[in-house]
Amino acid sequence: MEAKTPNSWRAHSEVIALDASDDVEARFQAELQRAIEASQTDSDARHHSSQATQSTNIRISQSRASESQSGTSTTSGSTSFISERVQLEKERQARLRGENDDDCDGLSEKSQQLPVERPHLSALQERTDKRTDQSASTITSSSSSSSLVEKPTTKIINAKIPVVYRLFWDGELRPTANRHIEPRADGKATFRLTEVLGPRSDISFAIISAYCTSVSWIYESFHPSTPVILVAQPDQSGQANIKNILPNWVMTVPFLRNGLGCQHMKFMLIFYKTGRLRVVISTANLVNHDWRDIENAVWLQDVPPRPSAILHDPKATDDFPAIMQNVLRAVNVRPALANMLANDHPNLPLQSINDLRSKWDFSKVRVQLIPSIAGKHEGWPAVIQAGHMRLMKAVRDLGLQTGQGKAAKELSIECQSSSVGTYSTQWMNEFHWSARGEPADDWLHEPKARRSKLPWPPVKIMFPSLSTVKASTLGERGGGTMFCRTNQWEAAKFPRELFHDSNSTGGRVLMHTKMIIATYRQKSTPITSASKSGSKPQSNPSAGSSTGKGKGKAIVISGSETESETEPEEDGVVIQNEPIGWAYVGSHNFTPSAWGRFSGSGFRPVLDIVNYELGILFPLYGEEDVRRVSCFKRPPRKYISEEDRPWIQEESSVLKNMSTG
């Protein structure tokens, strides 16, 4: 562990060591040095200003002036981090030579020259403050309209509040704003980063996580005095460590076996001076490109503090805050938190990881949290807490399992990803079995030879075709975060027949969003048909019943930002007694590295996961739910054989010319 005290941080490395090479280290140092200079200039500006609003403008203008005087522009800074992202992807692919899944984020080397034009923070804030959420429609996934449906008066009041100041006590899912499609073709409300964070002067502490981070860029979103823990990608050694990288900033990285895999989680825990906590699960990295040029998704929910703390319950392992606490331990937040508490920040709102559940009331959080924790998980207690086994348990906890036998519902899943994996029929059916919510031990009871010969399950893989990338607003030069390799696509047993084009409902932009839309229909599944006749049928007693666990589980989904403020509440609500499926949104690409590979026996199950991932799952209670949740056009267009080909960076002459130019 390389933690230093804040007083000694300048004597050590001032960069996040996400890259082992000297040139990338130098780039990080240059970026962070500019952030430090901005911080110092910021302090000077506050000292000479008598009014808070004037101080903000002075800080920003002086920060930009400092960058200009140093000869480093905003454009070059952002572009250097795109280059950094390239290097990260190259290293990851090198480490995964034996692992054929490109399921981590990255920008192609050719995308370094993508025009980068970052607006001043003051301009962003001004534009954000003018945006109001004009009666965004509310959909409840519950048969009861009591908890998630806002009263009309509350709705009208909220409609008049700029989004940056709004509170989302019931949670909200929205796509990120994109400068190339304003307004969106589908009319959906969006989130900007400034709106996700809220006024920076209100933040007392934050824990943020991403695979790729532009430190100088995200640093501007926080007050220089705000303590921040950044969870990042380890270097090639894969060793867990922490490091003070800026005043009040600590970077922590988790352990990766043999340096393989990715810390791919994208989340934020934002603690406010009022005591409120905001939980954010997104698909976006902490780089300007992800919040401006490509589409991502953000779910967030505000959580109130408890009137008084409850005792830590070591037996509580399966609710949202307990799982989130386990995630924080897994990604090495605990030593970073201890370092902050011991050095200059003894009064953080979070004094220990266990405080998350003890001090905040998560009773209104109704989504299921789905983490993947890198490593080899053995035994049922460990296996069902991660990867697609956790997905299976979440589906069952919501009463959404399909059942087996003649009455089984068929589950069709549509998987939107930005990276393509290496697939086998066995793994695809293994994942589909978990997505159905069927018992994992039943899957293991099936002979391995039978499992390996199953046909492809009803799965649609959404990935942009070459024609879609060419037709997007940025064209091929904007395709640097979409990964499919020629040797994958042309492999003899690759499931090309499952591929469908990925087209955003918002417009001609590429999507970095990871999403699964799962919907039911009455029909036997491949595994049911192939099962031996003596297999025990599994009933589905709770799904759709008045006592089922799925009842009351809900999420608020953004609607149009241009609807009438006085529109009756019930016009924006669809209530259906029985769920028609579920949706997942998060960092997981549809790959074995992200979701894990299941093996072993009913006595000793094993789940092997390569990456750290995080997302949420919630029920869908009607086609309107599906329409509003889905980021891609439905039904997706199936690839036409001999005509369609996926976007493959290595085959792009545009990117090749950019790299040589």
C-alpha cells in the first residue's frame, strides 16, 4: 500500500498509475499538474472575491487562463486522455491474450484525433440551471400506485425546479445528454454530469468509480476541498494499492489475478452536507467523451439519513446497501477510507464501510443490485452473490422466474453491448438459464455433454453494424469505444445469426450503454426440450400473484421533457398486475468475462469472473415500460447475411489513415 499523508503527497507520484509506460505516466503528470494549478488559482480567486457567485466566475476564468498560459488547451488535455484510454485498451488486450473477450471500455488509437471541445464549467452550469424537468412522465412497475407515483402538486413543483437541484427519492433512469442529438428524437429526458452531481458546494464527500478517468476533467466538477476516493483500473501487476494523487483525493485499485481483467464498475456515492446520499449506477466512464459524444445511461436515487443509526447486522448480506458494502470492500475502498479518516478528514460522513447500511435508509430503493466481483467464487454462499448467479437470484427474489416443463414461459433477451465476447452454446444457455431465474443446481445436474450440444437460446445481440457507424454523427472516427475483432466474427462457430443492429432511439449516435431487455412468452425453452424426462418441474408460485415478491418493485423512468406541467398524474402511469419481463442496466457487457463462467457440481459450485462490474435490475410491467427503458430501437433489425458486417476497428481505413496521418 502506497498511501501517503496529504502533507507529503507532493513528494511522491502525482498521477494515477493506470499505465506502466513512461510516456503515459508523463501525460498523467501533465494533466494532474494542470489540475493542481487550477486548484491553487481557485484558492487565490476565492481569497480575493467577496461574493460567492463572483468567486465562481473568477475561479473558472483564472483556471482557463492558467491553462492557456501554460500552453495546454482543453482540447489537448481531453485528447491526451483519449490517447490514455487507447493505451489502457492495448494493455488490457495484451493481458487477455488467453481471454478472448474485449469487454472493457476503450478508445481506438485512431480516435485520438476526435475533435474535443470542452465548454467552461460556468457555461455548463448556466445551461444546466436553465434546464427544467417539465413534468417528466412517471411509470410505476407496481400494482400499487402509492409509493412511486408522485402527487400532482409535487409533480408540478418538481417540474419547475432545475434538474441540477432536483431530488430523486424514488430513483430515476435516464440516458445521458449528447451534444449531437439535442433534442433527442424520442423526447426522453436526459442527465448531464453536472445534474448527476448537483451543486458542487453541497458535496461533503464522494466515492467515484470508472474504468477510465480523465482526472483533470472530473476534478473540476468538485470543490478543491472536497475529499474524493477514486476507484480505478490497476496497472499490469494487478496488485491492490492506494495512492494520494491530489490534495483531498485518494486513488484506490482492487486486486486482479495475474493482472487479467478490468475494474469496469461505474458508480458514485455522493454524500451531501445535508446528510443526504445519492447513489449513482451508470454506464459512462469519467471522461468528457462519454458524457458528450456517445450515449450512456444513468440510474440514480437519493437516500435519506436514518433518524438514528441501526446496529450492524452481519447476517444482512442480500439487500441493496449490504451488497453495495461488499462492492466497496471488493474494490479496495476500505483502506482508502481509513487513510482519509487518519489524515485531515476525520469527520467524513462515512466512518466505516458498515455505516452505509447503518446510517442511511434504503427502504425506498426497489431495484436489485447486480455486481460481478473478479475472482474464483466457490460454494453456494459466495457463488450467488456475483455475476449471472446474482442475476438469477435477483430474478427469483422478484418472483420473475419462468418455470420449467410444459407451462414454462420462454424468455427472449435482447443484449445491448459495446464489446463482443467469445461465445459458446454452453455459456449462452448457462447465462439464459440464470436470466430465466431457474435453480442453478438444476443446470449443473444436466450432463455436460448435453449442455454443450444445446442450440442457441432466444438471445439477440445488439452491436452496431459498419453501416450504422458510418451513418452516425461522428462516423468511423467516433467508433473507438465499440469492440469486435475480425477473428471473432469469422470464427466457424461464432453466432452471427444472433446479431442485430444497434440503433439509438435518440438519434444517430453510437451507444456505450449496456442493457438487457428480457421479455416473456409462452413456449418451452431449449433446455426444457433437451432435459431428461425425469427432470423435476419448477413451479413459479409468486410471479404475478398478489403475494409475489415482484409486487412493489419499481423504477421511475424518464419521459419527455416537453410534456404539460399540469398533465394529470395517471396519464403518465402504466399499471399492470403481472410483469412481462425485466431490464438490466449497468457496466456488464454481454461477455463471459463480465458475467462469469459457471461450473462444478451441486455440492461444490464454482463461478469464475474476470472483471469487476456493477448494474441494476428491475421488473417491466408493460410494453410502455419496455419502450421507455429501451435505449435501442425495437424490434432491432437483424443482420442480413452477406450484407451486414459489424463495426470492426481494425478494418477501418478511416482509423488507419488517422493513425498514420
